Amino acid sequence: MKFAHLADTHLGYRQFGLIEREKDFYEVFEKVIDKIIEEKVDFVIHSGDLFETARPSPNALLAFQKGLLKLKGAGIPMYAIAGNHDVVMRKGSIPPQVIFKKLGLKVISPINTNYMHGDIFIAGLPYYPSSQSKVLKSKLSELSKKAANHEKSILVLHQGIDKYFGYQYELEIGEVPDNFNYYAMGHIHKYINDNFGAGKLVYPGSGEIWKAKEWEDYLENGKGFVLVDFDGPKPLVKRVKIDIPREFIKRSLDYNNLESGIAGIRETIKDFDKKPILDLTINNVDSDTGIVYDIIKQELEDLSLMIRPTFNMVGEESIDAIVNQNESLGPKELLIEQLKGYGNGDVNTLAVELYEYLSKDKTDEAKELVTQFYDEHYRNVDEDVEFKTEEVENEDAPAEESGDIQVTFNEVLK
Ligand SMILES: [Mn+2]
């Protein structure tokens, strides 16, 4: 028995508001499906965040339908859960995955937590926010008991686990039941493959660059999905990397050599099939940034899909210069001085307060401060909304038309 495991495809995500980026996500998904069919697997598991939102656009729904029908044509069923992006935090509402049940999608939900595929027990749950971690843990222990009756079992979840994602998690590694043979995880966008329980715990990662900062990880580790050979005593996991269609080019330029810097970039990208995203940092700027941006745009706009510039004014990045000019200043004053150019008052205040605590080893206070800051600035109010999926009794009931609450994850989360 061999299966494919993927997650976090985020279909319908229009990065930077660009339709081209939305299409990139569809293109990658199609490549993944084609590769899966080529590999002649017995089934596929999708561990959540199939769609970017709980109300996907017709284009996103069609992109998925196309892939699902291809799989169906090849006789390959897919099992899927809802992730934090495609779950609807509202009593009685249903995730978009449900639309595809008639096309053969096997939706794993709180009322339909497990399936048998041959002699393999496949169980799982949709995403539960940390406010519901009690419910999550009790449901996990029920599934663990059921799994004990089967020789081979898979647990499908879309959650953060402290061991792999320390900043935001709903489960500690010790709270994950340890009698499953394969843990088909979703949520973390980078590839993780660990020994756990009676086998392997794997996050296949996202298929595309969902956040610009995922580019570095992509360059180092690639993106894709995994194939799992489930016949032996321990699952054999093979990663399949799938190239993403478009490049992100990250460069630092010196304002004093702007012309040659730009020429170098033109040379690099002139023959690219798809126009890249340019992430440019221009240092030592001593003129109006608007004018500098216009120059860059004029030279690179025709070859790039988008230019994302960061300007550092002359001396701005050099802490040495500030130290030399202000020899009487202590570290705290230097920090304040340095932050002046950053221009985000709230973050500046946080940085200085954190410095105060951390320089005195007051780590608990520092943690508290960060949590408070997160709650005030980033926490989605939806996380606090009552979340009672177990009360979803009729999956065929239509979601209410208005006032629907969905989780849209913010900057700091996956
Ligand atoms: Mn995701």
C-alpha cells in the first residue's frame, strides 16, 4: 500500500493581490496531482488548508475539482480534513471540502472521524483552535482507542505542535497519541519528517510560497509532497519536490552603485519564463526614496511581476556610526536612537520594553509582554469565537448567508 500526503495548498490565494500568483498556486497543485497519478498510489491524504478561505472563489473550487476528477479517473481516492484557513468557526457551518463528497472526496470531520482503506485505519480531525484544545485532546484519545484495534493506522491533523512550531501551537508533543503508524500533519509550511509514535510524523509543507519569507526555506529545502510506502514495519517516506513556477529574487543594492546593481538584476532575470517577484533592499540612500523607486521601476518593471523595495537611508543600518556620534549613550538609548528610522511606534515601544526585561533576565515578564502584544495587534478575534464542531449534525445544511465567521490567519501564523 502506497499513498501520497500533501497539505497547505491554499488554492485561491492571491498573493500581493496578483492574479498571476493565484494562478501559480493552481499550477503547482496540478503538477502535484499529475505526479501523484504517475506514482500510482492507492490513495491521497490532504491535511488541510486545501483552500485559502472557507469561502473559495469559483476559480479555486474549479482548480480543485479538476485535480480531484483527474485522481478519480485514475481510481485514486482522496481523504481530506479542513485546516484553519478552510474551517468555518460557526455552529452548523461546513467546510468547502464537503461540496466534493459527491465527487468522491472522503471528508474527515468531527462527525465522520475515520475510514478504513483496506486494512488501514485512517482517522483525523479538522483544525481546532487553542481555545478548544480540551475538546481536541478528548477526541484524540477516542481516536487512539479505536486505532488500537487496527494493525496499521494513520492520524490526520492540521495543528501546530510545540516541538516543531514553538511560537503558536495547540498541542504539545506529549499530548499527541503515540499508537498511530503515520501522522499526516498540515499547518507548518516547511517540510518536517520526524520519528514519532509507532512510525513517522510528517508535515509535507506548503506547495507554494505562501509568505515571502518562505522563499529562503524553498531555496534550501524545496517544496512538494511525500509518498509513503506503508507495507513494511515502519512507513517509508519519500519526499517529492515540485518546482514552483516563479522565482523570488532577493537582492541588496548600494545606492552609490545603483546603475550597475540594476543592470546585474536585469541580466539575471531577462530570460526567465515567468516574471519574478523582486525583493530589493537599497542601502545608503541619500535622496528621495520616491525618486529612487521610480528609477528602479523604470529599469525593472517590464521584466518583473512585482517590485518590493526596502530603503535604508545613509548611515541608517550602521550602528557603529550612531555609537561614534553618541558616545555618551548607553545600549538602551542606542536602541531607541536606532529605532527612530523604523517608524512603527508600537513595535519600537515593544522592542525597548523587551530590552528592559531581557537585559535583567526577566523572561517571564518578557513572554507576558509578547503575548499581550500579539493579542492586541494580531490575534484574530475569531479565535475566541465559540467553536462547537461536534454540534454539526447535518453536513448537508447550508451555511448561513451572512455573518459567517472564518479564520483568516494573520502575519505571524501559518
Ligand atoms: Mn497553511
